[in-house]
Amino acid sequence: MKQLFIATIFLIIFGATNAQDFEIKMHLPEAANKKITLVHYYNSQFAADDTLTLDDSGKGIFARDTALHQGLYKLFVSGKQNFDFLLGEDQTFSIESEKFSIDDLKIKGAKETEEFAKYMVFLRDMNKQSKELRNKAKDATEEEKKELSKQMNDLTNQLQDYWFAMDKKYPGTFLAKFLMTNYTTPIPDDKDIPAEIVANDSMLLRYKFDFQKKHYFDHFDLTDERLFYTPLVKPKIEKYYDKIILHTFDSMYTACLELIETVKPNKPMFQYVTSTLLNKAVNSKIMGMDALFVEIANRYYISGEAFWANEKTMESIRENLLFAEKNLIGMIAPELQLESINGEEYYSLHQVDAKVTMLLIYEPNCSHCKVFVPELHKKIYSKYKDKGFEVYAIYSMDNKEEWEEFVEKHDLYDWINVWDEHHLSRFKITYDARKTPGVYLLDENKEIIAKKLTIEQVESYLKKLLD
């Protein structure tokens, strides 16, 4: 399928909602006479807010008469001279550091910003201890590893205790919300799960999987726009899609649409999540995910809700919709009446009398087709043709001599061989023949049950359906 790339990050600086002033007085001797840039995070990217050159003593002031967005910011001089700070509700304060380092960072006038600086030091020390324990574990005995594991758990508990303490001390602040986004509700111990579930391994696994999915965003408020001014959103959403949702079509379809509806009140989040999931649906290897693309495209883009989509994006979406919306799994395959290879008759797809019909679209010069088509005939068709399997094989080009030579070479005469010399049926659009071979499996009612299959996958389906 033709790839669809839609920009998912837009550095849009929405108007501030606060009327208070913004002023940072800096004293950073190590950066004297150097240009310093105030940068804010915007999801996975950075955007500059202001730049100035500090004086001979390393002093300077960033100021404006309206507040900036609450979020995570950076004072940047160079790759080695930079540090992050949290900008909360109080935005008039001073920053001082003799060594341009978090070790001696002093912040006055903004409690959230000050507490975040302390947290950064604490977190660095936690990471240092964790690294030391991991290094010790490389050469440790089994008994020593148990003790090291206990110490690692203690570090994790200390870190989580820190988050909870800040949440209790500064309830409702951006600082508390930022720290608590790192906390994930733990899966209950087996003793706290119903006994009948614990006794069944499959049920227990599914229970834990569903619990993790249900509580994944417990402490991550997807409707809070401030979180978009941090680097937290992208990895959170990526992990949810890649690791938390069960990778079956039904689970992903439902979870993705629910997620989009949840984030709707937060415009930047709505934009990012919707466009990200649209792209993932288009490029997914999971069979049937094109239905998710069709749903997102129609519900949010074609409807006009995707306020960020420009004409180029919409043109790409309309094109992909055209090739996808008529051949989704679960649909009745659109009827075709195509001319036979001998030119004496037309064959109806819907009138093929078989328990399982494969609609195959190929061209002889396609490198993949050269391998797939003969192997399909030799290994699969010969084995299942007497069990109710038929192939409706469409030659997709207009060189009849080339077609006839290919059919003769591989002895494909026992297939239903058809073509549309002048492309009047528009089968290339109806069945998305942009990439060949095109493979669709239809049941006896001509409902599409599978598509885009390998030889191995075709055989697996036929074993279940015909053996």
C-alpha cells in the first residue's frame, strides 16, 4: 500500500491563558557574555521563546507582560551548558548558579520551580545508585542478585514516595501533576484477584492485561494541555499503542477510537493522537487495521473536525480512502464480471462456486508475483482445489501475449483467469492494486475474511477452513 505520511507535530504556540507577568532574573557567571536561549518543550520537540546575551557578570532578564504556558523549559547555552526547569503558576522568580549546574542551582520566588530543581538532584542520585546496582548484578551470584533486586525495589519505592509526597504537599499544581504522570497503578497481587481467575492461567493473563490497559492513564490527564509542553506525551502514547493494547484488530480498533474521543477537549493532544493513530493504522502489519484508518479518516478528517489538516494532507487521505473503503474485512467483496483469457466468456466473481475463493491480482513482471503465483499454484491450489478452494486470478496489465505466456509457463489453466483490458471495472481501485500481488480470501458468501496474505498465511487459513 502507498505509504501515508501526515505531520503529527506542529509547533503552534497557542495564546496564553494567564494574565500574570513572566520574568526570570538570571545570574549565571559561567555563561557571562554568552548568548542564552529560553526553550520550551512541545511534545518531542523544542521551540525557542526568547534569546539574550548575558552581561559581564552573567546576569540577564527574560521578561514579558503575559505569562508563558506552564510546562518544562530549558535554559540553553551549549550542549554542555543547559538545564531544565519547570514553569508553574508562579512565573516571576530568579535563577542563580555559579557552575551552570543543577548541583548549585538556587531558585527564589517560585515554589514549584524550586521544588522541581531539588527533584532533579534527587532523581540524578537515584539513577546513579540504580546504575551501580545494575553493574554489580552483572557478576553477582544468584543469592547476591536477590539482594540487589531488593535494593532496586527499595529505590523504586523511594522514588514513588517522593512523587506522592509532592502530590500531597502541592495538590493541584502542575508540579504535582508532572511528577505523578510517572506513576502507573500496579497490577494487583494474585491474592487480591478472584480465586477462579488465578486458577486459570489464560484468564489470569487476560485479567492482568486488561487491568493494565484500564489503569494506564490513571495519573496522566490527557485533557491537560500543560502536559503537551513536556516530553512526556509521545512516549506515553507510543507505549500504549505498542505494548499496552492487545495486538488484535478488535482490541486496537476499540482502544484507539476511545483514546481519540478522550483527548478531544485538549486540542494539541487531539491533533497529535488522531494524526499519530491515523498513520499507525495505515502502516500497521495487523490485518484489518485499514478499517481503523477508514474510520478515523471519515470521522475526523472528512467530517472537518481535523482542524490542522491542510489540503495536501486531505488529498492524501482521500486517495487512501478511495483504495481502502470498499475492500475491508467483513464486507461482501464487490462484484466483478471480467473477460476470460480465451475471450469467449465473462466470469462473475460472485458466482464462483467454492467454499473459499481467492481473489488474486498479479502482473507477471512483478518480482514478488514471479515467486508468489507459481508457489501458490503448486503448493496450495493443487492441495486444496478438490476441497472447495478456487482462485479468481486477475491479470492486471494489458499485454495479453505476456499474460498467456505466464499462464502457459506455470500451467495455470485450472484457475479462473480473467482480465480487464481497458480497465472499465475499476478493479484496481476497488481492490487496491497499487501493490501486487493483491490477495483476498472470500468465504462461500463472498465475504472478505482475510487479505494481504503470505503463502504460509494462506495455507494456515485453508487448513482451518477446509481440512
